[in-house]
Amino acid sequence: MNNDPIIRINRVRKSFGPVCAVSEVTLDIAPGEFFTLVGPSGCGKTTLLRMLAGFETPDGGSIRIDGTSMIGVPANKRPTNMVFQNYAVFPHMSVADNIAYGLRAARVAKGEIIGRVEEALAMVGLAGYGARSPAALSGGQRQRVALARALVLRPKVLLLDEPMSALDKKLREQMQVELRTLQRTVGVTFVLVTHDQEEALILSDRIAVMFEGRIAQVATPHDLYQRPQSREVADFIGVMNFLSAHATVSTPDGMTVEIEGLGQVTIPRSQAPANLGDDPVVGIRPEMLTILQDGTHAAGRSARGSLVDLQY
Amino acid sequence: MVQAGLFHMILRSCRRAVAPSPGLVLISPPFLYALILLAAPIVGVVMLSFWSQDFLEIQRDFTFANYQTAWTERVYQVLMLRSIKVALLVTVATVLLAFPMAYFLSFHIPKRRKQLWLFLITIPFWTSYLVRIFLWKVILGYNGVINGTLTTLGIIDEPLRFILYNQAAVVMTLSHAWAPFAVLPIYVALEKIDRSLLEASVDLGDGPLRRFFRITLPLAMPGVVAAVLIVFIPTVGDYITPNLVGGPNGLMIANMIEVQFKKANNDPLGAALALSAMALVGTMALLFIWATRKYLRSPS
Amino acid sequence: MQRMIRNGLAGIAAVIIGSTAGLAEGSDLVVLDWSGFDDEGFYQGYLEKHGTPPSYSFFGEEEEAFKKLRAGFAADVAHPCSQSISKWHEAGLLEPLQIDRIERWDDVNANMKEAFNFDGNYYMLPVDWGTTAIAYMPDRIQAEDVETLQIFLDPDYAQQISLPDNVDDVYALAFLATGVSDWTTASEDDFARASAWLRDAHRNVRTYWRDGAELSQLLASGEVSIAWAWNETPTTMRLDGVNVGYNRSPVEGSSTWFCGYVDLAGGPGDESLVYDFFNAWLEARSAEYIVNEWGYGHGNQAAVDALGSDVLDAAGLGAVSVPILFQSPMDNSLREKMIAEFELIKTGF
């Protein structure tokens, strides 16, 4: 990831009437990255993706893909391809014709088309399905067709708009694994849009969390989970308990805070951006808590409590 | 008669689109209705076509003579071909005019205005078919709108006579009369196209024109087919329009069928002509449906 | 008006009216008539006697009425024209008139009533008639040009001519133009000559007119300048202030058609009502009304003559000195041939 970014988004704005969908977004995405835009619905992530694809025009700012400005470049001339939320598999064409669609648009030679379609089918595990009609395919198979149809064109960037939202949970988990593997195999930059933070954490190299048209934080899944930079990000990613506290002691190694009802807790410096005298909010991931027998606790890292309910 | 029979055939070809019925009970009243008012008269006409008539007496001896007359005599051949030619021209003109209208309505009118536009398109239906034909006479007539305008502008000295009372006038009048019937099914087909398919087509590299021919048109074909059949089939059997604006060379087969049943006292020949026209139109309709299926299957 | 709606559309309108109006009210007499003939001016005597008009059912063309009656429609009297009577008679639809119950039978036009004397029985009471001759627009056509029927063949007037879409009127023209003024005696050769003449005339025809209103428009708009027309058309056009010529005296002659009432066999109503209706029609006031208001002749010849030649000439009903082809019944087989031939000619064969 030492190369120049494949996508440079600089101060991009977009409004629909009075509604501001994307405001002043600046973002770089590196080649070969699996990058995810995550956020609640209406946060502007899909609009941003559609501006990358060329289906929406930014009101201001610039988008460069592979060093070329995309302003004024129509969707059919961009080095991107997209997997749509409902896959948009052409119902009147066979699977093979769907996959060959872009190759025919690019006027690739007939013989080459056949080979590349076969290759793409094999890549998504649909070898032998070429002659089938999309109507005879399951949701997961249609998604693979959509993937093959986009990847067969060897795009610089593959855009995926909520590709898993139409699948049931089990299939979704399976497809997530396959998608990740596929991305590593082909090495193409993937930009995924999802509202599912779990999916984002599983799949991505880096994640941008968006709220109300702006980016709240860009980080790796680990950092995002462990070191959310704001309460809204912490709240959105995973489950978090929020507790009010008061900072009492600050050392180079960490900070000791007084948490109401829990007493004093020392937090490593890297996870404690607050200053002495602040009234920070302390977030604790539930899975980081361990329930200990009375009397076995360690001083400064535990608090006394009573168990009132137990669920499996 | 031609029309009734062919609508029946369309119904049959559309049956595949209709979901399996929840019960025979539900369809039996309309079915009985169709049986009595559609099937029974057709059976009657079929029987009649194999009989003969001597002035007023129907002779019930089986004969193919009516069909032989219907298919071999020049006058019936000419009228049949002319009817098909006129109907084809009307169909092509109507569908070519209706498609852009339906396209505009579906793709360029904001959703909340579509109802209003549909309503506006149906306004011509509020006036009787006959009134609309007469309006065309006013437009195309010797001192009509077109001639009046051209004369006033000094483009012509003498009013043009070749714009009314010929086959072109029949084609024009029928095309206008049937346009809304063609717009509506095409519009419905276009509305049903998932817009993301169009984006996908562009995303995969197609410009607007290629997208139209590879995605929009094939997916709108069910509507186009419906429009073609709805316009073509009844137009072959139209006899009022040719009577009113066709002039001496604009008469069609249905005019001759009417004559056989009325003035000419030859009901069996009339029946044979009607059934021949029906068979011919039915065959053409089926060929057309087959051809469009074939077109849709071919890769593009 | 009667023949105005002989064919085509007006006919369709009339069927619709006919199927909804009529039978529900009125007295017991059921009249199957041309649409528009329920005008009370025609049968005031009947109204005075019975208080209510007969029940009317309408038709737009005779073939339609014929089919309706054959299909079992029950009516007491009907109003066909001369060319249909023998067909209706052969179909067994008619019963003979009891002429002793018709008060003014002796005043009825002799030619017309005798035309339907079959084996000593009369089958039709003529009530209305008219003439067919050349109507022309004087601003475009010189009067001397319409002194001969051959103007219909003149290439100078191509596309300025309209002929009736009516086999009887059109063949009346063709027979007259080829020198036959009595078609009851026409030979095969006469028929062939008339058909050939009609074929030539067809080339000049802009359109065949189907009703008087259509013809009025064709003439008034300039679409055509010359037509083979019924006298009612110039009469009504002049009432509208249009200057139109009507020449019943071209050298070859012109034609007369007539229609009347028939007593239908097995009618549901009382026979005495039938004759009250007939007698009301034959009154002089009915004759005056139809001539003045409708531009038609009337079957009561004595009453028509009493109106004076000025009135009759103005209506195109007066006496002329040229041959008159009287549209009396002809042999059914010749008429069938005429019908078939006319359809061929219209199609361009």
C-alpha cells in the first residue's frame, strides 16, 4: 500500500434538493484494498458509491480514479464496475450472455469472449451454468453472476452496493467468506457499501464510518473496534457500555479514572485520549468483562457487583 | 366477427401470463359468457361457411366452394391483401408513434405527474370513434385545415386532393384512433423495467443507444407485442374508417364481408371470407409472436 | 332523410337507438321504420284518433331490417323501398293489403302501386318518393355542362365527382347513360353496357356518398362539384343558403325511386290499427308536410298534384320531359348481378 491511491476523493459534495447527502468528503483508497463504507441508512454512503460509478454527479469537489479526473466521464467510460443491491441480472439473457454483456459492449473478439466467460464462471463457482436462465438461479447464484459479469471486465475498482442484503443469514456468511477470498485472488480494489457493521468488520481492510453525509472515522477493523474516536462510532460498531467517569491520575503509561459505582480503573495510555480533569465517557466492550468469584479480584481492575439475571 | 375471434386468440396467447385460477367457480360465469357470446357464434359461422345460399334459401349441403371462391377470386385476394397492407402500415405507424410517447411518459415524467399524463393520453377516447374520423375529414378535406393552411401560406394555389379519400387517409385515421391502445401496453412494459438494469447496462459499457437496443427494447417487447396485436388484429377487420375516408380505393375485406351478409344475400361466402381473414390474421399474429420470441432469445 | 341513413354509420346509430327506444310505450301498433320517420307530421290523423303514436323500432338500412324480421322480430308494418319488396315477399314476410280498408287507394300513384301487384294482390302502399338526378355547384360547373350524363365520364372533372354508394341509384344512372330508361326490360347486353359505363365513371369518382348529409358536405366544401344525388340534398342545401344546381333534365333522363309501407305477416297488433295508420299517412296534410318539410314526394298523387307545379318544381319533384327511369322492381337475378358487379367496380375491377 505504498502506491499512490487508486481513488482520491477530495471535498466532494452532493445534495438532493434541500437534503445534503454527502458533505465535504475527502478520502483516499489504496490499490488492492477492500474498502468499506458503513453507516446507518441515509448516511450518504450509497450516494458516494454512485458518484464513484458515475450515476450521480458531485455538486463540488473532485474524484480521481487511477490518477484520472472522473468529472464529466460518463458511467460507461469509467474503469469501475458495479454489483447492484438486487444484482440487476438481465432477465432476458442467459447467464453466459449476462457475463459476456460488457465484453460485447467493449467489442471484444468472439473467441476471446467465450474463454473469458468460462473463466469468470469458474471463478465464481458457476462452471456449467452458462446456458441457464437467470430465473432458474437462487439469490446467491445470481449474486455470483453479477460478480462474474463485473469482474470479467477486469475493472480497476469493483463497487458493491449492499450485495448481501437480499440473502439469508447463513448464505450471507458463506458469501462473505467467498467474497473476501475472491477479492484476495483477483487483487482488484473493492469498495463495498453496507449498513451491516459486522459485515464491514469481517470483510474489510479499512472501513469508513459515515454519519449524515460526512465521514466520522476511517480505520482498520481492529482500530475501529478497539479505538473508536467518537462515541457515535463506538456506539455504531459493535456493542459498548458507556459509563460516565472522572479522570484522577495521569501517568505516561495510562490514566486512572473514577467510574461511578465501579471505583477506580486504570486505562492504558493508547486507549485514553482524555486529559486530567476531564469528565470522559468510558466505553467497555461487554466481552472484555469477566465475572470473578468474590475475593479473587485484582485491585484497580475490578469492581464489586451482584448478579441479578442470567441469559444464555 | 373477425375481431371477436381474434381477440379470443389473443386471450389464449395471454393465458400463460394469467396466474392459475383459484377455482373453476371463479371463472365459470365469464367462461359461460364467453362460450355463449363468443364460441357459439363462431361455431355458427364455421358451419355457415360450408353451406351455400340460393337467394334466400340456405342449402345445408357440405361444400368447400365458398372457400374456393374466397381464396381464388381476384377481388377477394386484392381486398384481403389490401386489408393486411393497410393494417400493417397502421400497426407500424401506431407503434412507432406510440413507443416514444410511452418512453417519454415512463422515463421523463416525474412519478407524481404520471397519472395526470396517462389521463391526458386517454382524452381522445372521450369522443366517439366516429367523431374522430370526421375530425380527420375536417383536417384532410378539400377546404380543410391542411389545405387551408397551405393555401394561406401561399405554398399551394389549388387545394390538394390526394390527402383524403385514399388508403393513406385510412392509415392516418386508424393510426390516430389506435394510438392510445398502443401507448398503454408499451408504457406498462417500460414501467416494469427495473431501472437498475439500465444502470447495469451503462456500467458495463453501453452508451444510451446500445442500452436501448440491448436492454430497454427487449424488455419492452411484451408491451410492443401486445400493442401490435391490439392494433393489427382489429384494424384488418375495420370497415367504418375505409367507408368514410377511404374513397374508391380504400375499401377493405370487412366491407366485402358486410356486403355478402347484407345486399349480396350470400351469408355462406361472407362467413367463409370472415373465417379466411381470421385464419390469415391469426397465422400472422402467431408468426409475429414466434418471431419476437426468437429475437428475444438471440444474444445481442 | 329516409334514404339519407341508408348505409353505414347513421345506420349503426339507428340500430342503437332502435334497440333501446320504441317498444316500451305507445299503442299496440309496432312500426319498423327508417330512423326519423316517427315525425308526428306524417300521421296526425292516427294521433287524433288514438291519442298516442305507434311504437317505433328503427333501422338504418333495409338489409338490417330484413335480417331482423327474418330472425323473428315482431312488427305490424315496415317501410322498405321498391327494390326490396319482392325479396321480402319471397321470404314470406308480407301479407296482401286489404285495399278496401284504405280510404284513398284510388288517389295513390298508379305506377307505384301497380308495381307491387302480384297475382292480383297489392303488397305495398307507396308513401314517399324522390328523384335522383345531377346536383352540381354552379360556381364551379357551367349549367350547359350538366346537360348530359356523360359529364360523369369527363376526365376534366376527375376526382370532382361523387356517386351514390347505392346499387339502384348507381345503375339507374348507368342504364340511363347507356340509353335504357326501363330496366325491367333490360337485356344482358344492356346490363353489360351499363356496367362498362359505370367502370369508366368509377375512375372519376372521388368517393361514393352514403347519406344526404355526407353529400351536402362534399358539395359545400368543394370536395366534389358534381354528384348523382337525391332531390332532398339540393332542397336542404338551399334551405341552408348554399347555391346548388339540380338538373333533372339531362338529355338521357333521370330517375325516380319510391318506398312505402307493407303489412307484415303475423304482426302482433290489431289490423285495424294498421289501416288507421295507413289512412292517416294518405291524408293530404301528410302529403303537404312531407313535400314542404322533407323535400320528398308523397304516395297520394292527387294530394301532391294539388300542391301546384311551382312547389313541386322547386322541390325537384315536378314533371320533366326527358326519359325517367322509374325504380320499379326488377328480376331478382338481374339485381343480384347488379349488386355483385357494383361491388367489383367499387373495388376497382
